[in-house]
Amino acid sequence: MNEVVFPRSEDGRRSGSALGRAVVADALRVADPAAAAAAERESDWRTGYLRHFRALVEAGLDGGYDIARAGLASVHSRMRVTRGDDDIALDEVFTAGARPLETVTIHGEGKPEQELSVPYRGELLRGDTLLRQLDRWVEQGTIEPSCAEAVREVAAEPDWLDLADQRLVVLGAGAEMGPLPAVLAWGGTVVGVDLPRPSVWARVAATARQSGGTLIAPGATIEGAGVDLLTGLPAAARWLLGIEGRLVLGNYVYAPGAAYPRLSAAVDALAEHVRRQRPGTALAFLATPTDAFAVPAGAVAQATARYRERPAAAKALAALSGGRLLQPNYPPGADPGIADSLVPQQGPNYALAKRIQRWRASVARQEGTTVSFSVAPPTRTRSVTSNRLLAAAYAGAHVFGAEIFEPATSNRLMAVLLVHQLRKPRPAAPSTWTDEAVGAAHGGLWRIAYQSRTALGLAAVRGLPAALRRS
């Protein structure tokens, strides 16, 4: 079995913490040797990783591409694949023979949607109603102005929605945040890849049949469709390379715990293999808002103004806590600011998995590849709300000016941004952080008054009753 695994540590264990520490240190070393040494010395990676992932952003403000390349090189050189009793390098997995996968196709029975609409709070926003909501989101600081502008452009060019001229590969076909439902609804062709789980494929197939699009999946039947990317990379690569048309390789995979960075590394290796064989392949990613990002001066200014105008009760609470609670989101005048929304409950494995994707988006764009990369809003997905603290914090986040989206709104909004970036690709900016900030729909986390972690517990206390009612 060709299974993607962590390398063995000196004690013989396969450790996600050891890998994360080493990869972050390798990435930092090219820009900030002192920060790299601090990461290497971190004795408790499980709780201490937060400052080192922030350091990756701070060290890359004047470019960041060298950090991204070093991080990716470290992942690919360190990650292993089991082959019998031996381990091989990650990129050698594609030298293995692979049984050919069959293909099943489902043609939708509906008519393609020809006007942009976004479901939101029980309504279907379209036309002027959608444009007014975009204005409200910008005014409230829920999305960046560039995000609203992109959605407006797509709304004005409804022909862009039909991606039948592309082959959108949705790795993680059943993901709540993925673009599969939207692209199928618009009449596009989606190449879906997910685990061989009949329940997942029954849901995906039902979506495809009701749409005006076409679903292509690996398998003799839709009930038996699927491939595990942790163990089936050679077969998945061979199958994808047999799909005709221009591929857009979209990474929407997720796995709990230590499996996530393994899966993220596997998908990155797959994407690079496909890009080498099919140089015109585009890439697509969704970034989590609960990460650390550099943000423009406009976001800092709005957050600073809100902090200055905070209520007296917030000032008193911060004072009683000795300054631990409700700290300002940014130092006044920071340009750029660092929006540090990393959530300790998500852990270092999650942070590493998402950082691999960010690094690849930056490097690929600089190499001339068409890349779609968007920061998604905080969303009530099953994976997030399964954590009781996060579910409660999300339920109370509105008190601090953040908006938590429902999956139906988020995946449609993110699909619109995908369309925009495919139809209107842009070259790489001089610094990676600038590209990451374009089109961000962060739900307000970049523009609220307080640093997220210093308000998280209070939001959870406020939201606990609502979270319990939802569960």
C-alpha cells in the first residue's frame, strides 16, 4: 500500500508535531534565522505553535516567496510514503504502477442557472438586492471591498458562470465549503474526487442529477465511486490525467487531526505531478479565516476606530483581566497589520495543512499558473461546530462584530470568487500577503476591534445558550 505518512523521528515514531516544527523552522530559516531557531526550540508544539505561524507571516512581509518555497521543499523532502516494509520519498509515489480507475458520469436533469444568486438568511439574493447586501457587508467590515467588486463583476457578466469550458476537479467533492453544487447549478462539468463512501456519493449524485451540469467521478458506479488520496495517489493521478479538457485542480479536502497535514501534502504532490504533465492546469484553494494574515491599512484603520469607540463595559472588563482580554486587534497605524485569528482549539496539524495550501498558491501564481485563492468567511460547518467551544464562540461572535455564515451562503460566495479568478486571472504581486488579501471574505475578523483570541472565550460564554439550542 502506498500510504502517505509522517517521517519517523529519532525515537521511531511518526510525529505530526515533529514534522510541523521542522517544516516551520525550515521555512523561517531563509528569512529570519532567529525565528527559525525559536521554532526549533519550541518544547510544546501543541500549544506553542501559534507564535511561530504568526512569525511566518511577519518574516514574509517584504516578499514571502522564499519562505513559501522553503516550506514546500521541506514538506516534500520530509514526508514519506510506505511501500512494503520501506519508506520512499513523497514525490516517488507516482513511479508505482496503478490499477486504472473506471469512470462514471451523471448528466443533470435540470436547467442551468443563468443569473447569479446567493442564498442568505432565507432569501435568494440577486440583482439589486445582492448588490445592496454587498454594500452592507463592506460597510460592516464583513468582506473586503475587493471581494464585493469581484462579485459585482461576475453578476454583470452572467456568461462567466458557465464553466463548461473547464474541467473543475473538486478534491473533496462532498465538502460543505466546496464549489461543486454551485458550478453544477451553473451548467459546468465537475470532476469529483472523494473517499469511497456511499453516503457521500449518494448526496453528491443527488445534487448532480438536480442540476444543469455534469458530474464525472472515479468508479464503475456512483455507489462505488471514490478514491482515498492518502493511499491511492498513483491511481488518482493516472485517472485525472485521462480527463480531457483544461483542468482546474481545486483543493477542498479535509481530514481530522493528524490526517489533515498528511492529506494536504498528498494533494500538493498530486497537484504538482498533474501540473508537470499538464502545464495549463489551474489551481484553486480556500483559506480559513482562523489563521494569521497580513492585512491592508484600511482594515487596521476600521478596527482601530472601533477599538477607540468601544463601550465602557469592555474597557472595565479588559482592566479587570489585567489586559489579557479584549486586546486591540492592531497597533495604531500598522501598515500592513497582522490579523492573528489562529484558534488554539484547531491545533498545529490544521494550521500546517492550511499553510501548505497557502504556500502553493503563492508559488504557483508567481510561476505563471492561474490560481484562485480566497479567504472564506467563518462558517457553521459540521467540522467546526463539532467542537463545542468553537460552536459557542461562533454563536456569540456577533457581539464583537463578526458574522458567521451558513454553508449554503459561503460555498456559493466562494464559487463566485473562483469564477472571477478563473475568468480574470492576475499576475503575482511583489509580496505574497497582498495576493492573499485580495477578495477576502473574512466575516469581519480582520476589522473587529479586538484581537480574536482575546475575545474568543467571552464570545463562547455569550453564545453557549444558542449553541446548545442548535445541537
